[in-house]
Amino acid sequence: MSRFFTTGSDSESESSASGDETAPKAAGGPYSKPLLLSEDEEDTKRVVRSARDKRYEELTNLIRSIRNAMKIRDVSRCLEEFELLGRAWAKAKGVVDREGVPRFYLRILADLEDYLNELWEDKEGKKKMNKNNAKALSSLRQKLRKYNRDYEGQIAAYRQNPEQSDEDEEKSRRDSEGSGSSSGAEDDAGNFLKRRERDEPRSRYKESESEPESESDEDWGDSASESDSESDEDDGKFTSLASKFLKKDEERRGAERRREEKAKKKLERKSRREEEEEEEEGGEWEKVKGGVPLIKEKPKMFAKGTEITVGLVMKKLNEILQARGKKGTDRAAQIELLQHLVAVAHEHQLGVPLELKIKFNIVASLYDYNPNLAAYMKAELWQRCLGCIEELLELLFAHPEIFVGENVLEESENLSNPEQPFRVRGCVLTLVERMDEEFTKIMQNTDPHSQEYVEHLKDEARVCGIIGRLQRYLQAKGSPEELCRVYLLRVLHTYYKFDYAAARRRQVRPRPQVSPGPQVSPGPQVSPGPQVSPDPQEKEKEDEEKEKQEEEEEEEDSEALMERLCRFVYAKDRTDRIRTCAILCHIYHHALHSRWYRARDLMLMSHLQDNIQHADPPVQILYNRTMVQLGICAFRQGLIKDAHNALLDIQSSGRAKELLGQGLLLRSLQERNAEQEKVEKRRQVPFHMHVNLELLECVYLVAAMLLEIPYMAAHEFDARRRMISKQFHHQLRVGERQPLLGPPESMREHVVAASKAMKTGDWRRCHRFVVNEKMNGKVWDLFPEADQVRAMLVRKIQEESLRTYLFTYSSVYDSISMETLAAMFELDLPTVHGIISKMIINEELMASLDQPTATVMMHRTEPTATQNLALQLAEKLGNLVENNERVLDQRQGAYGGYFRDQKDGGYRKGDGYLRRGGFRQERGNY
């Protein structure tokens, strides 16, 4: 300053020299004349500050930098500033030792520790960090934990009472030190520090600071200028230093008023800043007035009075599309803008090509609303997407002169020039294929047992309608490759549906040959209206109605539709995948409608089973579904062996649910990670396309029973007999291990009980276990022609029980009448004769037929139980001798060993028999 104190002791002058400001000289005293200074010296104000103020100011500046870095999540900057803060704290150690650790320093240590802990626990946030921030986070966390050990107690005390102000702490510190030891300069330094610390943010790092740096600096400048002006005004009022610093009531009240005004200004600035931030964020919260949400205004696309042209709309469209995919883009707002742009184009009649262009982008934006592939569309967006695609197709049908293709370049588009053909870049087929994928995802992610699933399933008719309209559009304008793709979509929505109308027509088909009524439709012939009407417009309408009726008839006859679509794909497709999917769907549809031989021949001619392992997983799932449907079809036709062979691979694996794409097994979840599990879930088939797994297992077990039980009876004592079905034998062993046998409850128990009854030849008990009310409700009623399946089961059980009876009890009879067998098993005599003749021809039964008496004469060539046991013992001894010979050959290096020199006294290994001495016994003959 340019003036000095006029009175006061030396000690007072020394202490005042260390203050923020110096008081002016009063008139009189030892110096009667003031110092004369130049104008330059008067303009430059010289401030003398204490060491405490310098150190604390340096610390507060560094703390402010750390807090700014915390706001923007710049951890590397936090690390640099923290290291500088540690050095500045070491310089201020002398001041800290005298006055203690200031509260603002404890606050930054606690806040920084909480901030780093939260960053460390946020796993997703850590993954998004760049390499420098991630490295700085770990090092800063370690350094801070080590540094805070020296201040554990003080930080804990601060956390207990974080709201205590710095002024209260300063008061308590001063009271403990005593009022006499403090000087005026120290009070001024404390006031300066209070002002500085008051401007420091007291909230946690999660809250925003009340003022930026520039505003706090301005406040310090205002306070300094105010104190200077006050000191200049009061120059002549005080004659001593003590009277200068004695505060009066008026000054105290003025200071309080100034503090209140500053607080009000801060609150106003804070509220204003929050309002600006809300306006910038926008779209998440609605402002309400009186409890009612305010009506949102339509976005203003163009300035008022602007002439709207095609070029201006295209410019606005490109601006909207440039923000697509960027981080922070509001996708819902983008869709609203595009829809408003369509309305503007339609209102100003800028042409259909421009509307098509914008609608293509609307559908693409709807598909991009969910950036995650696994996420599915919400119901509102899904309905909006279907509506947009239907509007697109309507515009394309109404304006066939517009050419739409994905090969059209943006430079060659023609949206407004009527002299040249209109050209629009876009692909309707791609949009419809993506729509079909979205529909599949919606069905996959909806609970199949809820009403919501049924509501979504009703949309399939709308989806199929869109695919049918696209098919008619591409038949007129599309290429063969595009037709193959849309035909495959149509096939995939048709192949798994049973055509009840076609099944009824097939049942009634033989009867209408006698009566010509159903073949001739008299309705259109009797009505003379269309023939008499001379109006050509009405004729065109009638022709259109006839075409629609023909299309509906084609849709009703699914067999003809599948045949036409698949044949086109076989002839025109150039990719193996579409042809393979079409063949599998065609086979599935044939098998579903009991056309076994056509389905079998198509499968054998396609040779898909040779290279299906190289196909992608969705095609493999479709192949497994087709094989399962083939097996069920063969079972319905009574071809038990073919049914068993078709179902063997799926059922023997124990993973039928997973192989058919109907769910994941819990045991296999451990073998895949989270990403693989998500991929597998996306491959699952929707619930309405599932094959009933209990029906599938029942068909397989019943087929295995009809094959395995007669085979077991025929080879009861054969040690080398093979198992036809391992799963069936496993169920039999499980049933035998049960200590208490009660009435069967589950489907498997019914099949096991039926197998035990068939072993004894009791076909009635076997039939009661297989066909009853419980089994009908679980399995047999699920077939389209349930009565025919039950009749087939009765016939097969009777025939196989007859064969089992003959295999088991042939050694008891010398002869048996075929009439008796027919009465026992309720079969007609020719059927019994055919079964026994076939057994004799295949050498399964050693017997002959006596035609005059209709009797079966047994030849008694079957060994008894004792002879069978002796044969088994000889077989095992022969195997033991052969194993010993092999071991001896390995040691001596020659074949034969010990038994080579023995001719009559030892065993010799012959071809098909065992020999000891001169005794010869052939296997199976005596």
C-alpha cells in the first residue's frame, strides 16, 4: 500500500506487516508529513501476505484442480494433482504443525477416497476406461490408502460430523489458543482463509459445485476491493491500531447483510444452472403445471416462412441420419423427427419417392432402436414397424413406376424429376426379413404360458400377410434370387402347420365320386349378374375378386403351395443353404401330413444326411426336427422299425431338448460361457413350433418295446445278443430295481409294465398299459388321427405278443393249432398263418406247418435250459483259452504256444466249434 500506520508500538507494526492490508497514517504523531509518492507507485498496490496464506492458497488451488478432474472422471489428472498436493503439503508442514490439519484438507482426502472406491467397484465403468485412466486408478488408490493411514483418526472424526463448518472449527481453535495471543493480522488472514474455504464446494464428488472458478475468483476480488475502499474511508477516523480493529454493531450487521446477499446470489445462480442443464438434457422429464403434464409441441423442422422443397427436406433428412448410431443420440426423438418429416413431405406434396425414402429410414431406425442383438422390440415399436412396412407396400403397389433397389446409388437417385424414371435406394425384402427375425425374437423372449404370448402369436397372420404381399410384388419386379428368399420366408411360416382342411378333404375324397354335387359348383353359374353387367370397371373388380379367391384357395391347400414354392427354389436357387432349408421343410410337411413314402424318398434322394454336419447350427436344428417328424410319421403308419431307426440318434444322445432347439440342459451350461449361452438362446425355436418331447419319447419307447421284447425272447440264452435300444434297457433296469412295484403313473412306467406283460404273451394287459385314459391324455390324443393310431397299436401288440409267445413256449409244445392261436390273440387265421410262415422262413422258429389240420409241428431242435447253460460255459472257456494263447504268443513270439504240440489230449480251436479229443460239438446243433 501507499500509506503506513502512524501510531502503534513496534510489535504492532511488525504484526500488521504480515497481514493482508495496512492501515493509513493519521494526521499527527511522530511523522507530521506524509510521504510523497509518484503516480505509478500509487497505482501499483503492493500486498504483503503471511506464509500461512501463501501455503493455504496453494493447497486450495490444487484441491480445486483435483475436484475438476473428479467431475470429468480424469483419473490420470487426479493422480498428477495429488502428487503436487503432497509436495505442497510438505512445504506447509511448519504452518500445519502450529495450527493443526485444516478441515478442507481432510475433506478432500475423504472425498477422494470415496470417489476412488466407487470407481473401483464399478466393473462396467472400469471396462470402458482407457488404458491411462485404468492404470492411474490402481496406482492412485494404493497411494491414497497409504497416505491416509497417517490421518485415520482425523478422517474418522470428520466423517462423523462432515457438516461442521470451518468457522466453528476456527472458533474452537482460537478459544483454545486464547484471545491475547492472536493479533489483528492473523484475524485478517483467518478472514481471507474463511472466504477462500467458504467458496470451496462442501458437497461430495457426486454433487455439482455451486460456483465455477471464475465466479469464486470474482467474489474474492470484490471482497478485496470492498476492504480497500473501507480502509481508505476510515483513514482519519482511528488514531490507534486497537480502535481500528474493534468491530461495532453497524459493521457487524452490514457484514451479515452482505453475506446474506451473496448467499441469495449463489442460490439464484445454482437454480439457473440447473434449469439450463434440464433444458439441455431434455426428453426424460416433463414439466408439469398444476399436476397436469404440459402438451409437447411438435419439433420445428424448418423456420417459419421457409419454402419447403425436395432438396431442403433431403438436407434435413441427412442431418438426422448423421446423428444415427452416435453416442448420446436419442433414438426415440430421431424416429419422431423422421415421422414429422414424412408428414411435412406429404403436406407439401413433394412426391411419393421422397416419402418412400423417408419411410425406409424410419423402419431402419425402428430396427436400430435396440443396439443389443439379444434385445427384442417393445410392443409399441413392433406395431409401429408393421404399420410402416404395410404403408411401404401400399405405396409400392399404388405406384409401380417407382423403381426400388439396394443397388441404386445415392447419386443416381431420382426423387423429383418426372421426366426420368423415379429411382429410390432401398430394399423391401431386407426389411421384411429383419421383421421376421424380430418376430422370432419377440416369441423367444415372451413367456409361452402367458396371455401376452397368445397376443403376439396373433400377429403372425399379419406377418404372413406382409410376406404374401411382398411375394406378389417381387413376382412382378424381382429377380429369381429375391424370389427364392421370399419363398423361403413363406415356406418357414407354413411347413410346421397341420392343414386340418386338407386332412378332412382327404378323408372325404373317395365318397364324392358317386355324387357330382361337391365337384360342380352351381352358385356362380346361376347368378347372371356378372354376365349381364356391361360396366368394365365392375368386370375388373370381379376379376380382382376371383384372383383373390384363387390365392386364398392356394393358401388353403398347403400341399400344393409347398410343392410350388419348393420346386421353384430347387430349380432357381444358387445357394446351398436356401435349397437345403426348403428340402427339409418340404420333408417335414410331408411327414406331418402322413405322406411317409414321399417324405422318405425326398430325404434319400437329397443325400442331406451325408454332409449335414457341415451346415450351420440353425440348419442342423431343422434337420433334427425333420428326422423326428419322419420317425413319428413312420410310427403312425405302423412302420415300427423305420420309426425306431429315425428316432434312434436323437433319443440315444439324451439331449433331445437341446438338439431340437427347445431349451438348454443344465448340465451343459457349465461347458459354455455367457456369450455362448446367449448365442444358443437366440437359436431356440419358438414355443408354438415345439415338438412334444414326452410324445417323442413315448413313441420311441413303444417302438423299441415292439422290437426288443420278441428279440429278447428269441435270444434269451444267447450270450452275444445285441441291444437294439440302450435307453429301453435302461428303463427296464430302473423298473427292476424298484423295491415296491405299484400301479404305473408316469409314461415310462406304463411302457415298462406293458413290456413285462408282453414277455409272457399277455397282449390284453400290455394293451391296457399302453392305451388307457392317462396315456390318451398325455400322448395318443395329441395325434391328428388318434383313433387310427390306437387301432394300429392294438394290431401291432397282438402280432408281436404272438411272436413272443411262440419264442418263449415253443419248447413246451409238440404241436399247436393255428385256430387256437388266432382265438388267443384275437387275430384272423390268415394273419396268424402269415406270421408263423415268416418266422419259419427266417429260421426264427424250428417248426413246420401241417396244412390239412392247420397245425404247427415243433421240431424240438431248441436246446433245453441245462443245455443252454452248458453252451454258455463252453463259450466262456473257449474265450479264456483264446486269451491265454494271445498272452503266450506275445511272450514267445509264435502262435499256438503250449497247445500246438498237443493233438488229442488238449483243446484245439476250430472254426465255429470246440473240440476235446474225439468229441465234436457244434454251436446250436446236437
